[in-house]
Amino acid sequence: MSDTTDTGPVLAADGTPLKRSLSRALRRQKMRALMLIAPLLLFVLLTFIVPIGQMLFRSVENDIVSRTLPNTVIALQDWDADSGQIPDEAIFTALAIDMQAAAEAKIHTRVGSRLNYEKPGISSLFRKAGRKAKKWDLENDGPYQEKFIKIAKGWGDPEVWRTIQTYSSKYTAGYFLNAADLQNGTEGPEWRPENEQIYITLFKRTLFMSMMITVSCIILAYPVAWILANLPSRSANLLMILVLLPFWTSLLVRTSAWKVMLQQQGVINDTLVWLGLVADDARLVMINNQFGTIVAMTHILLPFMILPMYSVMQTIQPTYLRAAKSLGATNWTAFWRVYFPQSIPGIGAGSILVFILAIGYYITPELVGGTKGVFISNRIAFHISSSLNWGLAAALGSILLVVVLILYWAYDKIVGIDNVKLG
Amino acid sequence: MSQSSSNDAFVEFERVQKSYDGENLVVKDLNLVMPKGEFLTMLGPSGSGKTTCLMMLAGFETATHGDIRLGGTSINNIPPHKRGIGMVFQNYALFPHMTIAENLSFPLEVRKMGKSEREEKVKRALDMVEMGAFGGRRPAQLSGGQQQRIALARALVFEPELVLMDEPLGALDKQLREKMQFEITHLAHRLGITVVYVTHDQTEALTMSDRVAVFDDGRIQQLAPPDKLYEEPENSFVAQFIGENNTLEGTVKEINNGIALVQLDDGELIDCKPINVSKPGERTRVSIRPERVEYNKDRMPEGAHTLKAEVLEFIYMGDIFRTRLRVAGNDEFVIKTRNAPDQVRLQPGTQIEIGWLSEDCRALDA
């Protein structure tokens, strides 16, 4: 050791720096480790990371306008939207060329519906113009300005042209603005009209309800996990099977069962009416609202809270409680000061698991949520499969992802992520 | 100290029984009286009921039958946290989420003690176990021996009169264990506390205790000071359990004037001190301590009984020599001799004569 006290790296026996010969020695091990994880890595990369990346990219991608209307986009570059003037003949000529090409390829309606997301009404302008443009002789049929305005008055509205100009670049923040209830106004982003704002409310509701579900799961799961951890292993195993039993039933079946239980002519309401606690004409509304969603989702996510809690509680030795009592603590003090703090990592792990599962839950709110109990994920699903506005769906999904990451980061700051144990 | 009357009884077990399953008794008829300030060790193999007794005293188990009294009052129905008994656990049970100082402060906080008083007591307790500088650390940052000291300090910080220790040194290495044995004994005597100590390590029991209660099969087999326990075991379990012991099996021929004539199984007749044999014809185990056996003719005590023996093995152990012999058909007969300049080192295969005094040779139950 004495010869390494002077400056310079430590050398191995053959004179190479020790660091280098160590890393060479470990290279084989690293290669083997990499080979072992390679199949999973490839699988995850191909089926998860790449599609998600593509999906997220859709939230900013916007080449449909510049691809379908290439000449118009170039011609519009110098047009000043704030002048209040409609574009000149040159621009309309470019549009006529583009429109004819697009109509022949039958893609003019796609641009129309894309721009319709940003300014309602544009879709029909494109449909009408496309129909006529197919028959034009481009060389001789000008001037096109009048022709377009004759087809539909909307072509004479500078706002329509502003929209085309705004969305002519290859990338756009439009989907994100839309997802945050904003729109591109004359002076940058502005709030959408009051009656069109839905997404902020939905995000808030999703977060609030996920928190409610997490809290109810904590309250319900803690005593169960405690009993599981303190029973002799035979009875604990039996009870554990009961906890896991819901996993053996289809999610749909469980959710539908809640419908049966909670609906106005359902088991609970019937029982309450029969007991005389509730009047027959004042049956409780417990389904197709937030209450129903919280109840059903708490039930479905409960095992994800019980399991981490249980595995953490199992590691808390009963001697801690005994020690606390021998030191003079009452049962409650011993629990609260000694047992509970040691079980927090289990609560943390369970909460993260349940919260993140809840925030992206789709099927249960769809079935029992009604209109007041749906989550943001239901809206995402709607845009993916019904309205086909994939860009907006991708933007909503990205925002959801970022929110989760922020919450995760905040959790790490407040509780500490190493304070989370799954066992 | 062993002749305690119930007047100065501090801890009392009276006809205590304990069963977990309603079929087997783990503790069978336990009677024990401890005066204040005594250091009593419950020693026994695992499953002998010693830990159960300790847990009943601490209040974590309830006696199935009988009465446990502390300072004259029955504590059967007092919950553990009101008994005011300090306890050191086998795995220390230091609260991992609290610092050392918070651990020590815990019993004072639950007693609603003021902050300044608490801090002073914690400091004094830490100094007592020479851990004054460690108050801000967490238990996981301490070594086993340090955790042990903290556990001890925590059990003492609220000044209980009775402290229970459940194999507290079990997890430490030999050297540290020996050091802690002395520290715990000194501390207990200095503070004048009463200690009930549970262990399965007989050396620990002998070196630390005022009295040792040897447990087996749910009963106290013998309750005596260490020297008496070692030198005068009352039955063959105690003789076997405490220290090293040679046994020779045989039958009692006659008992006269406090001397029993025993015929060993190979026909040899020897004189023994009868302990728990009563009549001729009874089977007996004769017990002789290895260090009471002499083979050097010059040192053979007056009136010693001699037997022929063959040396099987000689082991040099530094301070002593340990020699294994075949005596009266027993291949495991061991003698220990001090390493002295004039001591003969026996060679395996040689035939020798060994001898002992008849009072060192105790005839016990078979």
C-alpha cells in the first residue's frame, strides 16, 4: 500500500492501471448479465417503449397540412393574418392546385377534419371545395378567389386562413393547448370558452378520485394486513387466499357485480327500503357517479394495497411491541409510536401502486362512472377509438404521464423513495 | 442469600403452571422466591420453560394457574406496561426508526416526564454504558455490542427495580460476551437492581449470578449459588448440564453412614456420596468432575479410591491438559490437569491408575 500513496493510479501486478484490469475482469460478467436480460429488454423495447414513443410523438406531430397542401403552405408564409385581409389570388391559386390533387387522392377531407379540431366548420369547407375542384381546368378556370368564396362563404373568412397558417408547420403545440382547455387566439394561447372546458376538470377529478381511492384502500387494508402478519401462518395463508380470490374473477364480472349491488333497484337499496331506512321514492343514487366509481375501484385495487403492507408488516418483529410495552407504553402508544412508523414503507409502496393504477384506470369508471365519475383515461380512449383524434389522445396521455412523474418526484422529496418497501 | 424468607421476598412465583395448548404443561408447579437486589439466572436447555417464566413475569404471557407476586402484590392481572419492569430482549428490540437518544427517551416520554429531565436522564444512562457520544445515531449504525449496551441503558433509564434479560448476549462473539457479562453484573450490583436473567449458556450463568435456577422439563431442577450448583449437583441432570462431568453407571449395594457402596457395571466396587439414592438395589449414575480425578501417584490424596484406566487421547489446551480415558468400560471419561512444569503428559495407550476422594464422587439418580 505504501507505494501507492504517491500520486497516480494504483497499478496491477503487470503494470496496467488497476481500474482498467478490474473492468476487464468484470467485462465477461457484465456481458453475461446483458445476455440474460437481452430477451426481455428487446421485448420491452419493441412492444412498449417504441409504440409509446410513437404515440407521444403524435401529440406534437402535424405534417398533414404541409403534406396535403404543400403549395398553399408556401404561399401563405408571407400572408399577415392580423391584417384582416383575405389572402390574394396567388394563394387561392395554390390552394386550388393542392385541392385538386388532394381531391383526386381523396385525402382532402382528412385535412378538413384535422383543422376542424382547431376551428369547427372547416371540415365542410374542404368537403365542398374538394367536390368542385376535381372538375376544374387549373390553367383556365381562374380567378379562384371568387370561385372558392362562391362555393362556401367560409373561404372568405381570414380566421379560417389563420388556422390553416397556424397549423401549416410540421409540429404543433395545438393538441397540448387543446388538452389543457386552451386555444390559439390572436394574442397567443387563451382559455377556451367556459362551456368547452372539460379536460382540466377531468384531470382534477381523476387526481382527486385516485387520492380518495388510495386513502380508502389504506384505511381498509391496514387492519387486514395487520391481522395477516400476526396470525399463525396456517390461518394467514387461508386469509391470503381470500385476499387474492378477486384476482381469479374477471374484472368485468366484479365491476358488474357492483352495478347489481349499488343500482337504484339493487341489493343495497332494496335492503334499505325493506328495512325502512330509505323511502321507496328516495332511493340512494350510488352508481353512475363518483361514489360508485370510488367504491368499485377501491374494491378492485385493495389487494395491491394489502400485499405490500403485509410483506412489510411481516418483517416487524413482535418484540418491538413487547419492548415498547415493557418500557411503559400503552397498547395504543406502542402501536402508534413503534409499530406504525415501521409500517409506513408498506403504506408508501401500496399507495404508489394503487394511485398509479387508479390514475390510469379505464374500464371500471367506464362501466360504473356515468358522466360524473369518468376519468381522463376514458376521454383518452374516446379520442383513440371514437373521435379518432389521436394527437389529442396522445397529448392527454403525455400530460397524465408527466403528472404521474411529478407526483412521484414529490413523493420522493417528501417521503423518500427508499422509504418504500415491497417486503 | 439463598435462605430468603417470604418477608424479604421481592419476586415470588407460587405454584405457577403454564400451558399453551391445554394438553401439555410448559411450566409445571414453579415455586421461586427472590429477595431484592438478587441476580438470579434461569438456566436450561431450550424448551425447558425458562423463557416462558420470564414472559409471565413481564406480563406477556398469563399463568394458567398460580400466583406471581412483585413486592408482595399479585401482578397476574396487571398489564405489562403498568408493571414497571425493565426488559432486555434477545435481539435488543431497539426501535429502528428512532435515534439512540429517542430510544432511551421513549420510556420517559410515555411517563410524561419533562423535556429537561428527560434529556438529563438519557445522558446519564448513555454515560453509564459509556455510549455518551452515540445519542444521535440510529440502531443500525451500531455494532452488536453497542446495541447491547443501548438496550441495557434503555431498560434501566426509567429506574425500574426489576430488570429481566432474555439471553441478551446470545448474538455477541465470545470475547465481547465475556466483557459484557462483567459489565452487566457490575452495573446490576452498583445500582442495586434485582435481575432475572435467562440464558442457556452455563458459563454465563455461573459467572454472573448470585443464584442459578436450573430448568428442565418445566421444573426447577436445582436452585443454588453457582459454586454449590457446580460442586454439589442434586441430580444427574444438573450434574450433566453444568460443567463437564464423568458418569459411571452402576447399582447401589449398600448405604452406610453417609457412604454408598456402588457396584459399577464392570463389577468394580467404589465408595460414593449418596445424593438422591435411597436404598440398595437402585440403579445409579456416579458423577465425578474431571478436575477432581488424580493420576499422579505422588499427589494421590489420602484415602483415595483408585481404578485402572487406559489413556485414549491427550489434548494440549494451553492452561490445562485434557486427557480422555477408558474407565470401567466408559470411553468418554475425561480428566483435566493444570499445566504445571512437573505435570506428566500422558501418552495414548499407556495403562495408568486414577483415583479420587469418595466425597467428590456423587451417586445420583439413574
